[in-house]
Amino acid sequence: MSNKLLEIEQVINSLSLDEQKWLLNRLTEKVKQKSNQILAESNIENQIELMASAPDIQR
């Protein structure tokens, strides 16, 4: 684990329980958003690959 992450963990430990819950909720939302973005980009890439292999589009 990097020193930066250890520092962040120390700061988190100094937060109140309500602040930690708030932070956890925010992080959860950010991870969901990023995951959805990655999935969407992956789906677009798959669709482009399928289109590129379609004989009608190749013509």
C-alpha cells in the first residue's frame, strides 16, 4: 500500500462516524459511476467491432 493511501486512512480514522458514512456513500457512488462508464465504453467498442465485421458495412 502506498504512503498516500496510509495517510488517507489515518485521516479517515480521525473523522466522525457520520463523516465516515458520508464518505463511504460518496465513494460508493463514484465507483458505481466509473463502473457504468467503463461498461458503456466497452459496449460501444463491442458494437463497433460487430459493425466492422458485418459484410454490409464493409462494402
